[in-house]
Amino acid sequence: MALAARRNLDDHVWDYLMGGAESETTLRRNRMAFDSLALRPRVLQDVREVIGATGFMGHRLRMPVLLAPIGSLQVLHPDGAVAAAKAAAAFGTISIMSSVTRPGRDEVGRSTDAPKIFQLYVRGDDAWIDDEVKAAEDAGFSIFCLTVDTAVYSRRERDLIGRWLPAARRRGVEGASHQAALSWNNVRRFKDKHAIPLILKGIATAEDAAIAVDCGVEGIYISNHGGRQLDHGRGSMDVLPEIVQAVAGRAAIILDGGVMRGTDVIKARALGADAVALGKLQGLGLAAGGEAGIVRTLELLEREMLTSMALLGLHAFDELDETFVEPAEPVVQPHATSPYGMIELKELEYDR
């Protein structure tokens, strides 16, 4: 998928998908955090039947993997958000639609009756948010998500060096100051006003996770925006244990950032995540082959995950806990495509 996606994308769009902020330290730490965990297998467990399905916020998933919200999906493939929603439905999982991708919310809502999550960048006051919630519910979205780590747009130096920004950024973002002004008061008001379950995306500390669950938030989404916002942050997997402890089972926990292989799903679940979300990997599948490319990406990830579960002596995810992982020294220098060691880096990257 990675090679096919690279062939289909020009340099600017490839950098938009695979890059991060400034030095890309956070991006690399996302991958380093996964690579710094080793698996501890159990044997002689009769693993002729292994089940990867799991529950998530009242829904059944074929595996604990969601499709993360990605802005400007349409630059990767013309079917954009519709392809993602239909692929998730076809495979048996849930897509999270970004409010700044295309096609728009109503078209995505009409594309499938399967469960969907709507993610919002705030561009107005509380009344404007209320209207967005109603529009999402009317379009068939059953869970709402607020992104909270984008008070300002980061410095993404791959894009700056290439002198390229998505069209929406070139036009400017009307109402962006409302995102900067977002506070816990808005979250409390949301929970007082709306019945739809709420996820907060961009939680990166135990302190904020504790405030969120005290506000009644149903989903804690651990994310550093794929390393695309604050540079020199921690990897998402490094943050996970403290947030699991702070949440203490009071909300679902989602994690993204560096998830590229089936073993990544297992490691995240072992340390307490309820589900992971695919960002860059979803984008690679979409760029490689549209809806079918995402479905195939999910199938390959599932095959890796189920194989590794069997080799760990697991029959289902409810048997998995922290005893199946331990700290280890990484053996690969992390970067956006390092999980695919059999592919020569020169085939995916290019001289800068």
C-alpha cells in the first residue's frame, strides 16, 4: 500500500500526509514508543480459534481499529470522506469524519447507514456548536468528537519548504479564533446541553483526562495529531498508561499516532486502550486505491493482528493485559515509514 500510495501522490501531498511539525520529533516519538515495547508470548494455548472483534461505545467492531479523522482526504483521492465511511462500513468498523474534509457531512451521512462519528473544528460560538451537533445527528452520526489540540495551526516545515498548503489553508480559516478560545466551560456546557456521546480528541496528559471524565465525557482520544501540532511532545503510547490510570474505566480510550502494524494494535490494547485509530495508514490505503484500498489495508492489518494474537497464545482481546508487554530497546531508527523495513526507504522518500 505504501509504495502504491507514493506512486499516486505528488511530493506535496505525500509530505502533507506523512509529515509532522517542525523537527518531526513528536512524529518519531510516536513510532519509538511502539518500538520500545517487546511482546511476551504464552505457548500451548490451543489457538485454533482467535477472535479479534470487540465492543466500542455501544457498537461492535470487527477489530479494535477506527478510521481517524483526516482533513483534506479529498487531496488523497477524489472520493475522500465518502470512501472512508463506506470502507469502514464494508469492513465492520467506524470512521470518524473530519469537519474540514470533503465530500461534506450530508453526503457522507447518505453514503452508509453504518455507525459514524463526526469530528468538529470549532468555528463559532456555543450556538454555532449546537447547530453543528443537530446537523450531525440529522445526517446519521451517532457520536460527536471535538478536537482540542489545535488552538493554533502548527509550523509544518515539509509543507513550508515545498511552499504548499491545502486549499482551505490557502484561503484562510474563518472563525479559527473560536478554536483558540475553546475551554473546559464549553465542554461542560456541551454535556449539559446534548445527549449525544462526546469524545475529546487531543488529550495528552492524565490531568486533562481526569478533568474530561469529571465533565462527563464518554471518550478520551489520546492524540498529538500524528506529530503534526506540538513538536517535542511525547509519543501517544508513552502517554497511555497514565491516562488509563486517570480514567479508571469511566470512559472509552482511543489512541492514534504511529499505528501501522497489527502488533501496534495489540500493544495499545495491552496497555489499556479500547481502540486505536488509523491516520497515516488510512491515508496510504485511500491514496493507493480509494475505498477498496482502505478495505484492503484493514484486511492486512487484521491478518497481522490475528496472527500475532495466536502466537501470543491469545484467543480474544479480553485475555490481553500488560503482562504481555515489557520495555525493550528499539532496533530501528523511527520515521514515518520505518514499520515497513522490507521496503527500501529510497522507494518511499526522495532527496530534499
